[in-house]
Amino acid sequence: MVEEAIRQKYDLACTYLKNRQSSAAHNLFLELADNEQKKGSSLAGLFLMLAAESKIQQGKDGYDEFLQAGKTYLKIAEKGYTSHPATQVL
């Protein structure tokens, strides 16, 4: 049920983006990213990149969103790396 709600918001945001309603798409992608970041999901990075594209369509700089997406992926990678059994010292 939660995944269905995410899917519906994602579809709506993509429709906004396709119809050049960039501001509405940007806000919805940021909301989705925030929810996914709280769960530690890598989807947060994707939503942040889509938010950046929405901002670029508005004629604005999407650097902050891209930077945040990169930091999100780095955090997930570091967390996964340090918790992986192969990285544990014997």
C-alpha cells in the first residue's frame, strides 16, 4: 500500500515534468526524496536527480539537488561497505 502511494506520486510528478509544470514536479520529487532518505533507500538519489532536472527546466541551476543525490549515494555506499562481512577485520 505504501509502495502504491509512492508510485502514484512518482507518476504524478513525471506527468508534471512531461507537461512542463516543472515547479510542481520539483516539489513532488523533493517530497519523495525526503521520504526515501528517511528509510535509507537509494531511490532518494533518483528522486533528487529528477528534482534537479525539474529545476533545470525552470531555467535554474540544479546543482544542489545533484550534489545532495551524490551525497546520498555515497552515504549508502559507505554504510553498505562498512557493514559488509568482507570488510570486517579478523
